[in-house]
Amino acid sequence: MTDTATNEATTTQLVDAYFDLWRETDEGARAEQVARVFAPDGRHVDPLADANGHDGLTAMMANVHAHYPGFAIQRTSGIDQHNDQLRFAWRLDAADGTPVVEGIDVAELTADGRLARVAGFWGDLPPQ
């Protein structure tokens, strides 16, 4: 178990900042936000991407903006946290409001309260 510098309010601020950086369209501003939200060796992995470090994370998000210009992404659940682990649900819509994908992210925090890793899972769980 990692002793993190987060509590409910700071965890909410961190996750909200995580979604803000996804929405950021200016690449320079996005890079600055990535550095505030993610550890230097932070990682985000999902079915289409595996990005490592601030530069890799910034490039991955730029790729999403290139494929879905004007997209909207929002958190659709509360934040479940225990120890240094988080999970929350989200939805990404195209610029015209057409749903693209929903999912959950499971994240690990660093001791200083930034994101160490985020694993994105898309869609519903498979049937048993």
C-alpha cells in the first residue's frame, strides 16, 4: 500500500484535471497539464494505445484530437478509491453528440498524489 497525498477532495480535483487535459486543444497547454497530473514515468494504456511518459501521453491525446476533432469527454460516475487505487466511469462523444465509447478507468496514484498509471477499459464487461 502506498501512502498518497490525496483525500476525497484532492482526488476529485486530480480526476477533474485529468479530464480537463483530455479536453485541452492547445498542445502546449496540454503538455503542461500532463506534467501536473501524471508522474514523469506515467502510463496510460487502453485497447488502442499504450503511452508512457509525459511526451508519450501528450502525443496519445493529440492523436485522439486528430481522430475526433471537437470531441466531448466527461466523467459519468463518482470516484471509487481505496489506498492508492481509483476507478471511475466516463463517456466520449463525437463533436455532433454521437456516442463514441463509454468505459471505466482504473488508476494508480503516486506518493505525491499524481497519476502513475491509468488503464482504460471500454464498453460493458463481457458475459460470463
